[in-house]
Amino acid sequence: MILIAIWTFIMLGAMTIGGFFMFRKFLRRMPKGDGYSELDWQDYYIDKALPLWNTDARTLLNELVSPVPELFRDVAKERIAGRISKIALDEGVKTIELDQIMKGYIIATPKKDHKFMKKKLKQLEIDYTPYLELFELADDEKQKFSIFEQTEKVSGRPS
């Protein structure tokens, strides 16, 4: 009888955790004031900037998201690629380079993961000191804002 009770609590816990993540995804799919959701804008910018992505940029993005657990890696990569694409389109570049990747990567990475991000950048021997002020614009779980709101602040930054 105790085994059944323990199994029930484990199943309820797993269903609650799964439901939480599904609900978050549902909220991101909800249209905002302009009629488009966060994910719609993300897909729009990725599609529009697809010709700007070269092999080196894609390889670097894949390497940067490699520490993310495999279950969440595709979501993280799309979120970061959406931010990078928006920055590249706003700056009017011909190809996506390290500058745009660093800006998008830093801003799209939640503040709680900055320690791991800095460790990965050091491992890849990428100097992130010119982008230190962007760490303040990064996603913060406590202060929710659109994935693309901070991009305008970044694009105005002189390179």
C-alpha cells in the first residue's frame, strides 16, 4: 500500500512539472497586442535572416548551445537564433558574424545561466569583455519581457 502511495506522488509530481512546461509554451504561443505571438516573431526573424547565416555562424551557434541539456537544446537554439537574426537584420549586415552572435547569445541566455555561458566562452577562447554591459539586458526570469524588446537597445550600440 505504501508503494502505491509513493508511486502516486511521483506520478503527480512528474505530471505537475510537465504541465508547468507545457503551460509556459502555451503562453509563449498566445498572440500579443499586435496579433503575433513570441514564437511567431521568432520564426519570422529566423526565416527572414536565413540567407545571412553562413556555415561558420551555424557551427558556432551549435557549439554555444552544446552545454544545454539535449531535451531543451533545440528550443534554446531557436530562441538564440531568433535574437541573433533580429539583431543582424536591424544592423543591416550582409552575413552574421561573431559580433551579432555574441549580442544575441548574451541577451537570449537567462541570467541564471551566465556562469555556464562565460565558462563556455572561455573554453572557446572568445573574449566577452566588450559585451559586459549586455549582461544587464539579458533575460531575467523574475522580470518578463518580450524576447525582442531589448534588441533595440543592442542595435543602437556602436560596434
